[in-house]
Amino acid sequence: MAQNNRTRVTLENVAKHAGVSRATASLVARNSPLIPEKTAKKVIQSMKELGYVYDRVAANLRSKSSNTVGMIITEISNPFFSELLAGVHESLDKGGYSVVLGTTFENGLRQDRILSAMLENRAGGIILSPVSDISEAVFKQYREWDVPIIQIAREFPGFDCDYIGINNILGGQLAVEHLIKKGHKRIAYLGGPLASSASQDRKKGYELALEQAGLQIDEHLVLNISATREEGIKGIEQLLGVTEPPTAVFCYNDVVALGVMLYLRRRNLVPGMDIDIVGFDNIPDAESFYPSLTTVSSFPRKVGKLAADLLHQRLNGLVSEPQRIILDPELVIRESG
């Protein structure tokens, strides 16, 4: 029978009800992997019957530590971030951490509010894919509270903290060099947010490949757009309207590339035949889409796992100096280009 709602249920109540020690009940409440599954289920059942709610904030204040980790991404609809999150969970779930997700939608003020809320609620650490106009003051606040931040996929320059990502410059080069080898000279770049470090670096790779091949960079073929399918559709429509349209397009990410291919199919143009398309990230849809998308793999699941592993090390005092881990991308050639 559940206790009266006016009476606060304590861990002692739960432990007595489940026939375990208070320490065991506490470990179950904190999702510790140290407790056998059979025992954990018994304690959880007692919590449900008694109406016990674990006060995680109070527990964090008492222990001055936390097994809650915040992950902040720029958007939820892009499968790239789903893969990142899967990698993070793959690592942190084993350590008994709980992951709280926040989404900024490329809004700096929203990101600052989410970061502040996670700080107030004693998140032990943060895995962050920063928006372009992030406030440095938030980073400083986290440093003062000794809460580690791991930047992932994107980087805020000038702030001395850990970063896990991909070599975006090399990725851009691989994509454009592939198109040049196929004989293309009019290659467009549909880039992401102008201030994004990933977009800037992929554009650098695009420019380097053209310069090394002795090809002139035509600014009419370079557009910076939001990284969505809808913007990909608008972007390719604009590119095909220039006086000398491109014969190939390198896209900031796969989501943009899929939008481009949708538009081409509406125009009865075949990607990979009428115009070559290369994306970036290698999300699951890239292989299943028709025609399948040639893209640059950024290994998001692996990046997420590495970020989570590093955060775990930080939380346990196993590393001191800021770490910078950069993976090499890989070109995956399919039907679209």
C-alpha cells in the first residue's frame, strides 16, 4: 500500500520495504551498475509501491557530485545527432549515468538558458555541440564550478576545453577531389551556417581541392544555408538558375543533400547521371535513399562514444590537460556521384 501523500517517503522506507540496506537502495536510485538486476528490480518495485521520488538535486548537493550528464545539440531532426546520442549512451549507460538532452535549434540564447539550467541542477558534465554565437561567459561559469564541457562535432574557438570531432577540411577535400576526378569543373558548395566551425572547415576543403586542381572558385556557386532538407531544395533551385549552373554539388551534410536530390527528382533529373551530388556525415538514410548518396563519413556514433569516454575520465579525475581528438573522414562512393 502506498503511503499517505503528505508523508515524504525516504530511502530508509524503501530499503526496509525491499529488505535491503539503505546503501543498496541509494545505489539503485542512482542507476548504479554495481547492484544485481534481481535486487535492483525489487528495490524499484518498492519505490513504485511507496511512491518514492529520488531527489537527485538534493543528492548532488550532499555529495558534491552527479551521475547526471547533459548533452546539448543544435537540432533533433537530423539523424547525425541521433547517431551521436547513440554513441554517448553506449558509453555512459555502462557507468550508470543518466543523460539529459537539450536542443538549441541554433539559438544562442536558448543554448545559454539550457546550459545555465543544467548548471543549476548540478549536471556533472556537459557534451556540447555549440551554436555559432555561443556566449563565452557560460563556459567561464562552468569552469568556475569545475564542471567539464566536452565540445563535439563543432568547436567554439578560443576556449580551452576538450574537443572531439572529424577533420572537416580533409572531408571537404575528399568530396571535391572525387568530383574533379570525375571530370567536373563547375562544382557548387551548399554550405551550412556561416559561423559554424564545421561549415567553415568544409568550405576550406572545397576551396583547397579546387585550387590544387587549378580551378577557379566561382562565388555564384557557393551558398550558405540552414542545414535542412527544405533549405537544400531552395539552394539547388537557386544554383540551377545561375547563368552557368553547376554539374556537381558538394553539400554541407546529408540532410541538405537529400533535399537537393528530392528537388532534382521533381525536375525529372537523375542524381548521379544529370548532376552529381556528394553529402557529408553518412547518416543511415544516405544508403537507403534512391539513388543512394555518395557521402563523406564523419563516424558520428564513434565520435559520441569517444566524447562520453572522455567525459567519464574527466569526472573521475583521470585526465588533466584539454584533449583534442580528430578523426579522419572516409569517402563512401555510391550512386549519386
